[in-house]
Amino acid sequence: MPSAEVPDIVVGRLPIYLRALAFMAAAGQEITSSHELGQKLGISSAQIRKDLSHFGEFGKQGTGYRISHLQEQIKRILKVSQEWEVALIGIGDLGHAVARYNGFKNRGFHIALLFDNDPAKIGTRLGDLEVLDAARLKETLAERQIKIVMIATPAGDAQSVADTCIEAGVKAILNYAPISLTAPEGVRVQHLDPVAYLQWMTYYL
Amino acid sequence: MPSAEVPDIVVGRLPIYLRALAFMAAAGQEITSSHELGQKLGISSAQIRKDLSHFGEFGKQGTGYRISHLQEQIKRILKVSQEWEVALIGIGDLGHAVARYNGFKNRGFHIALLFDNDPAKIGTRLGDLEVLDAARLKETLAERQIKIVMIATPAGDAQSVADTCIEAGVKAILNYAPISLTAPEGVRVQHLDPVAYLQWMTYYL
DNA sequence: TAGATTGTTAATCGATTAACAATC
DNA sequence: TAGATTGTTAATCGATTAACAATC
């Protein structure tokens, strides 16, 4: 029974399920069960079934889930059936790596715009994209109606870049800069902080 | 009252607190309160006090928390008061960016070893480190008693690299490769998957 | 002192799990 | 059919919040 009020934490697990399903599909597997999926992810089978039940019925009693079908459905739920155009701001080492990262392909995103404020970088090409002048960030994002950006600038620039993006109508920010960003209601920010994960793990060492 | 059984989710918030405290400290601030910290992070003040109470008493009634002291205490709890030596395996675009990332400094980690299996890369230098031959990964990690590695290899190599690291005694793996890794009990794996975050955010668009 | 904020208790809220009828 | 697995309900478990005495 689909509901309007799906817990945040449930939505957050859907990309994990999607990743595991893609892995199985790549190995040629066609069917899986909540039990198998749960074992792979260290999650109970009941939780997987419960999570999915927030959105509908995707399996078959006695059989399990058809992987390709479940992938399609979860992609639809997450709105990544079609590809989103994403802008990347800050083309330093990290930005380069992000721009060349092949993990976006077929997962709902493609990098459509690159920005930097360094005259030495503006106008250069990276893959089949030209690095644009960050001075025109706001106008360009608004024109192209970009809703999602990734920020890979130095820490000191990240907040003002974020502010500009938000003014241009951006609603989701993935922040690679080592700094906490603040954003108004209605704009989602995720911080990709490798050190936070490392620190978490060292607690248990 | 410190307890032996601190919930995982509480430990996971400590690095976030630490990051916010570092930000305040960098701005010259000396004192904060659970209320202020909570507002910055979108967390209730009660939760912050409750979280900290698992480990001890770090504040002063009527005043709040001395930032430098709280930082020290949380670092001690997370075992990042001293720096851990970390190995980085896979020196492609992403590995380069990780190696040059300045966010590790002063947060409990430093990259001590670089590995790749490409003869063209082995022996070259990156900063003040030489890229070592991944063929000797296991021996070298064991000799140096490395407990933490970051994997930035292509997806196809990541699991076997992880297995080798685990055989060498590694207990914590930060995985940048776009693939789910499996590891035995006692080894912690964190997957740094930017696309999972993007997919989570698009749900709300 | 008066005001503020901690650490902690108890109450509330929400998420996870166990169990099972339905059914493929 | 017999076996397996779903989707869902109810019970359990755990985390968050509200409230407040203690006290700086």
C-alpha cells in the first residue's frame, strides 16, 4: 500500500538496494528474494519487504523478485529512470576525478556543465565538455534549469557557490568540499566526507 | 555515565559534531551549547546532550561546552587523537585526487602508502610518496601493520584487493570503487557512493 | 542572585522484527 | 500438491524528545 509519508531512512536504503540489484544483474542473475538481498547487505529480509511495501508490491509469493522489474520500479520511485543533468563546480584534482568518474552512467545522472573561476581553466576541455566561467554560474544554471549540482571547490568558496546555485533554483547539492554547508528549507545538501567515515570506523578498532 | 554499548548511530554522529566544532573553532569561537550545535546541524539539543552522555560529561551547566575541550574528548573517543597510517590502493584519477585531498590533515589520518598494479605508475612519485607495486600489497601492509585502507581501483579489482588487505590484517576499508564489497565479521567496510546520495536527493525533487 | 544550560529520567515516537495468512 | 516467499499485522525493540532538578 503506497503511502505519502515514507520515512527518510527507508528512502535512503533504496539506492543501496539498487546497487546490489545492479551487481546481481551484471552477474546474469534474474531472480532474487528478500532473504538473499538481505544477506548480501546485512539487513533482515523482513526489513527489505517492509521497505518495499511502502511503495507497492513488486514480488511474487513463492518466487521472489524479478531483478530487472525491481530495478525499474525502484528507479521510478527515486526518479532516476531518466537522466538528470548535473553541474560540477570546481575543476581541481577532485573535480577532475569526479568528472571522469564512470559511476554516474546508467544510474540516473550525467554531468552536463563544468564551472571554475580560474582563467587558466576556463575554456579548456575535459572529455567533451568545456569548462565554463563561474562568473556566469547563476545565469547558466537558471537557463538550463539545473536542479542538482556537485561542489568540488576549495572549502573557502563552497558556501558562496552553494548560495549562488540556490538562487539559480538548484534543489540538491552534493558537497565534496571539507566544510559544512547551510541551506534553506527545501534545498537538500549531502556532504561527502570520507574522513567522517574513517573516524566512524576507527571507533571500533 | 559511559557505557559499553553505544548505539552505532550515535557513534556515527560524533564525526559530524567534530566537523561542526572544527568549523566553529576555525572562526575563533571558544564556547558553544547543545542548542547552538543542534541548530547548525538540524538536530535537537536533547539529542546532542544524550549522545555525549554515553561517553561522559563534557559541559558545564549554565555555560555550555568549551569547544577545544569537546574536540579533544570526541577525538579521544573516536581514537583519532593520534594519526593513523592509511594505505591508498589504485592511483588513477580518483586515487590522485584522494592522495592530494587536504581534508585528512589534522583529522586523524595520513596517507602513508600508495599502491598500483600498473608498471607505468609503479615507482613514480606523488607528493612525497612513491607508488608501490600492488603485487607486494599483502606483505607491505602486514609489515607496516596498516589497519585502514582506501580502495580506489576499478570496480573489477576492488573485491580481490579488499580480500588481500583483509588477509594482511586490515580492519577498516573505505571503498571508492562503484561496487559493493563483502567482508568477514570484524572488518568494517564503508562505501563512498556519490550516486547513492544523488539518488536519495532526487526522490524529494 | 537570576539566568542559562547541562546531564538524566521518563514518556513518546518510530523503526525493526517475528510471525503468518495468502498464494505463486 | 508441497515448498517457498511475499506482503502485512502486531509485538518488540530502540531511539528521540520533553521536561526538570542540579548547578555553574
